[in-house]
Amino acid sequence: MADTSPPSSELVAPETLKGFQDLLPREMILRNSVIRKIQTVYEKFGFLPIDTPVLEYLATLIGTGGEETNKSLFRLESREGDPIAMRFDLTVPFARLIAQYPDKLTLPFRRYHIGPVFRVDKPGPGRFRQFTQFDIDAAGSTNIAIDGEIVAAMTDALRAVGFSNAEGGDAKRRFEIRVNNRKLVDAALLDADISSRETATHVLRVIDKLLKVGIDNIRRELGEGRIDESGDRIRGVGLSPVVIEKVLAFTEIRGNSRGDVVDQLRKRLSDSETSRAALLQMEQLSEALDSQGVGESEAVFDPSLARGLDYYTGPVFEAWLPGAPEFGSIMGGGRYDGLVKRFSNLAIPATGASIGVDRFLSAVSALGLADVPSTTVKVLVVAMAGMPVAPLLALAAELRRGDIPTQLFFPPDVEGPGVANRTSMKQQLSYANAAGIPVAVIVGENEIKAGQVSIKDLNAGKEQRAGIDDRKEYKQAGKAGQVTVARGEMVRVVREMLGMASGG
């Protein structure tokens, strides 16, 4: 066959854009496994699935997340000349949806949404320009107990994927959900004589970086500014040293319990309508968390939490993994009672949380907790030399009808569906082992005539051969876990073997 490939000078370099990533099977298997577990949790809380377009009118998105978010938008133009942009989160499209379909989405309404979002951010550990978010939101009620349910759902989601704060547990599996209230922050800023909305917004964005950059850098940025690790100049807020210490004193308040933090805040803040409303909400939130069994170490009241987006109006929450602090927040959200008013004359309160799936999975992998199989295939059909393909296809189809993911081995040199398999059985079993496929169904012409198949537990064979040096013993051990059964028993035996191979 003639070589029709282009000359090397015309080849396009196979590479991804900066800040974007390809996801290979192992990454996708981990991702799908985690998403399924979290989805099951969210559905228990009554959240329903929705989806929205990746592209929105620019007017829908601009201004909703603040100045920094405006700068991070991927802006485009439609064929009709309309200014459009790629969504930067899933919350703003949800607010638009609530306003657009009042006759179809009966309030109160709860939704979950999984999808890609886009931001022109500087790439870093777990930080990409296209990333997947997994959101939950509840619209239609101002009851702070719903915010408590959001935090409880976040807690259950982290528990479902293997994280736990149980005493004596693995430190790498610990998590913490930090909880605050934007009204508390507003009250603290007023106590520090910060009344300008622009200045207050800048202070919030700086405080939001505390976990990432540390207190010393925050002190500099609240003042005259600082130089970041790349050498770029970061503009400071310009606060005086006295005001900076007032702000930082508020962020450093801690307690032995959620109730203790509320008590300390009450003593520290001036008595005002804003502080009274915020403290009442925190008391209600604490009660809601207690009643749902959310532990004091799982959800911690932390006045240093600010959340950088401008649309938050009440409780805010953010989850991080103490074992992987370099990844920052892996889950966060809060109450945004004013966002829907951008699209409707009705004031529809809402609250929610979002998981940054890519950042979360990057942290999980960095912690060494990404324990997933390298394949979803459970059975490889292995054929003796000279076997025609048709009966092998029938056998694979039978296994698939039994809900067993099955692959038929097709060697690279096969030229048509009727050509016999010329790859040796040893090569096929080696392929199965390399791919992580746990079971092989072996068949030749004699087995077909006798109505039988041989079924081999490949994990059992590997376990038996471990540590054996003698060639004869090694070869004999390789037959461990292999049985020959009637064709009619094949599906049942494979299921049993898979159950043993996967731990039940």
C-alpha cells in the first residue's frame, strides 16, 4: 500500500493549548467514578439535573463576578455580530434560567449541573483555563437552613469519595469546610471605617487569597502592594497600618466550636443592623449543621473566608484539603439573593456550591488517593490460533447481554471480519494483564465443538506467581484461577469471578 502521509514539513505538532488538558482513560475513569458518587449524594438531597449552553450573550455574564472576572472572560462574536462569551461559572447561567422559565421551573427549585467553564486565568497546580464544575443550587427561599443543607451535601459528597475526619483516620483524607457570612465581613469593614464599595470589594478579594499566599503577603497587599512569585507587581488596597490590623484581627478570630466563634464575633463587632442580621444567620446555620450531624471539624466557622465573587450576599463556604493546601479551594459557594434580579423584576433568593472537579482530582492524585482501575473492561475474549471471528463475536455479545463489559482481541494485522486470529494466546493474555483486565475467557475450536469455555482469573494467576523463581513452578502457578465450564454457565461463573476479583 502506498504511503499517503504528508511530508514531515507539513505535519502539525500534536499539542494542547496552554491552560488546557487532555484526559486519557485513567483520568476519565477516576473522574466518572467520583462524579457518580457525588451525583448520588446530591440526588438524595433533591437536586435535579439541568444543562445550559457553553456560550452566553456577553450581557448575561459581564459584571456578575466583578472586575477580575470580567477580565478573565473568553470573549467572542456570533455569526450575527452579537457579543458573546464562554461561561465562567455555572451559577450565572442558573440565575438566567430561573428568570427565563418561570412557568417550567416551579419554586422552590433545586438543580445540579456538571459542565465545562472557561477563564483566562494563569495556569497553576490544578488550575486550568477550561475546567469542569459540578454545582448544586437551591432557588426560592431565604431560609438559612437551606444553606445548612448545602454544607451538609458538600460534607456528604466528600465522605462519599473517601474523605473522613474520623479520629485516628488517614491524615491525607481529612477535609475542612470553612464557613463565613459576607454580612459579617461587611460589618467588620464598617468597624474599620471602610465604607467605599470599591475599597471593600478590593479588600474582600485580597482576604480571599489568605489560604493561598499567607498572612504576610495579605498584609502587604492590603497596604502598598507586593511583588508576586513571578515578579509581577500586585496593586495594594492602600489601607493604613492601623486599619490593616483591624481587618486582620477580625480574620484571626477562632473558637473551639461554631457557637464559640459566634460568641466571640458578637463581642468583637459593633452592634448594628448588619452585624445582628449576620450573627442571627450564623446561629441558625450552626443549628442546621448540628441537626444534620455535620461535625465541628468538618464545617468550621472562619471569619477569614471572604470568597472573591461579587454576587454573594450571605453565608459563604469553601472546602479545602489540609493534606494538599497548594491546591486551595476545591469546593465553594454561598448565598446570592440578588443575582436573579439582573434578569427579572422578581427578587428570587438562591444559594449553592460548586466543586472544581479538575482541581479536586489533581489534589486527590497528588495525595496518592486516586486508586481506580486503569480500564472499565472486565473480560477479554482470548482466541486460540486459527479461530474465525464470527463465533467469538457471538460469545462477546453473550457476555455483554449479561451486563459484563467485554472486549474481543483484534490484532493489528487482521484485514477483515472473517480472518482468523494469528496472535498467540500468551500475547493476548499479556495484553490483558497490561491493560488491567481482570478476567479472560479462552476459547478454541475444540471448546466451541464441546460447548465449553475456559475462564481465567488473571489476578489470581499473578498472586500465585509472585515470588516464584523456578520456571516449572512459575508455569504451573500461572494456571491458578482457571476453570473450564459449559457455555451456558459462562456468564454466571464470570460474574462470580469478577466479584472475587473486585472484592465483592
